Amino acid sequence: MITKEKLKEYAEKLMFDMKEEEYDTLLVEFDVILKQMDLIGQIEGIEQVEPMTFPYEIEHAHFRKDEIKDTLNTSDVLKNASQVECNQVRVPKVVEEA
């Protein structure tokens, strides 16, 4: 069960600025999703179905090969960064340890 307090905790950790009514909407949406997941879990033999990322195979789609083209040197990349540490862009910590 997902509670409004948990949603507020997650939103704070993810630095989301949400209005009170948005939490209510999100609670309803999570309730629907959890009920749907429960229904899917009740399907006989669902454990034997292989997970998929797309509902059907696409034979005609071909991905291009990754090729290195024009690149930037490190100093050009870092010159516009507001904080640099050890030749890397420093960003705020958004994950806390469990």
C-alpha cells in the first residue's frame, strides 16, 4: 500500500515540487496500477511467460552502429560547468543510502 506520506517522502528525495492535490491524484493512479498488477498476477501460468520490452518483434527495424564522430575535449566540456571536481562535473547528491 502506498501512502501519501510515502509519496511526499519520495517526492522530496527526488526534488519534486508537488501540490497537495497532485498527491491525491497520484494515490488514485497508484491504486489502479496495483489492482491491475494484482489481476495480472492471478493469470494462470504467468510465471512462465518471458518478460518483454515490446509486444511484438519488429523485423524491419535496424539500429545503426555506434560510431565515434566529432568529440569535445575535456576542457571545452568543463568550461561551462558550475562546479568541477577531479576533472568531472559535480552534481548534487540525489540518492541516499538505505
